[in-house]
Amino acid sequence: MAVVEEIRASSEALLSAKAPRKPANMGQIIRWLLLFGGGILMVMPIAYMISTSLKWPHEVYNVNLIPVEPTIENYTFVLEDGRFYGWFINSIIIATITTICNLLFDSLVGYTLCKFRFPGRYIIFIAILSTLMIPTEMLVIPWYLMSQQFGWLDTYWGIMFPGLMTAFGTFLMKQFFETVPDDFIEAARIDGLNELQIWWTVAMPLVKPALAALAIFVFLGNWTAFIWPLIVTNSVEMYTLPVGLSGFGDEADVAWELIMTGAAISTIPTLIVFLIFQRFIIRGVVMAGLKG
């Protein structure tokens, strides 16, 4: 018993002992300073946005980051404006539906191009990737003519249809499906599962990091989209948040304090989406590092 107690005491002493800290060298100090400076640069626009949203109109152009006379009147004005809620709901509907469609269609196409062997699949994949080289500004006119011919102007469908499926999402999902072992697919086929069941129950759970990353990219892209919603919508009721917020002000002046207030409120859904999916992205990065 004495030997056991001695071993236990030694183990506890080893576990409680702290590893000696190595003094930081100059290289580590420089790296930390660079990271700290980069973090400040990334946070400054957000801090300026919040600061401006708490200022009176006559303080907007002051360089002071901290308002001299803070006020929440801007938030009260924006939240009492009935149009804001309509724009907010429009953006939620458009960004949510577009994100779901991308997760569905991009993963289906990526899985098909990755796990099926058929003639011309590489040509199809290259053709899809080639669309990434076309600037969005060049596609606006064809999109508008199509929307006009089909009666999609000033509708949810007219705003959403160009982004329901993306070449980037297809490429991302195909690359992640490459990491799914073919043995899993073959075993599922032997068990009698059809291809849709294999895609949904076998392949999709293994690419959750890619789905999370794609969901964040697509949601943020559609939440902040400005040019196409501005072109395809005519009525104020169909505006999205970026388009609606740009209308705060008049020909003589722009109410920057109201725009910043609306932008500050509109960041809440993006933060929620990021907090929901960030753990999957971190897990994907760790898994990629372990596989490498």
C-alpha cells in the first residue's frame, strides 16, 4: 500500500508541476506585435461604425472615436422606421433561401463530379470553373434581360436566381468530397442504399466543415449584396438592407449616422451565422492539418 501511495503522490506531483516557460525571443515578439497591429486594423472599421451610430449629425465628421455626446436617438429612429423591418425581412428571406439552395445544389453537383465516372465530367468541371473568370458586372445585363422577359423584376425570385448555385461552391464541395474514401461509398452501395441516400447519409456528414464554410460565404455574400438588388428592384418594399440603408438622406446630404446605425444592427445575423458554424470550420482546419 505504501508503494501505491508513493506512486500516486508522484503522479499527482508530475501533473501539478508547471512546465518551465521559455523566454520569448525577438522573432516571437515581432510576430505578436504584427498580429496585434493586424487585429487593430481589422477591428477599427467596426469600432468606427459603432462610434458613428452613437453620434449626433453634427459630430459625424469629427475624428474622435469616442462620441462627445453619445446618443441612442439614431437607433430609435431606425427601429421606429417601418421600412427597416421590411428590408430586414427581405434580406433574411433572400440570404436564407439562397444559402440553403447553394448547400443543396453545389453539394449534389460536387458529389456527382467527384464520385461518378462518366465521359466529359472533366470538361463540365472546367466549364463550371471558367465562369469564375467572368466579372459579375458583365452578367448584370443578361440577368436583367432574363428577369424582364420572365417577369421576375421586383420579385424575390428575380433577386435570388443568379446566386442559387455557384461555381465556387461546386469547386469547394468537389474538393472536399475527394477526401471521402471510395470504400465508404462502395460499402453503402453493397448495403443497398441508392445514390441519394449515400450522398445524404454517408458523404454529407463527412464534409460538414465545407458545408459550414460555404454557408457562411453564401449568407454573407447575399446579405451584403448591393448592385444586383438595386438594379432588379423598383419598389421600396422590395429593397434589401444594403439598398434601403443607402437611401437614408437626401440629395443635399447623406445621413451617415443613420446608415452606420442600420449597418450595426444588420451585423447581428451575420454574427449569429458565424457563431453557429465556426466550430465546424475550426474542426475542418484541424483535420486538414492532421491529414497533411
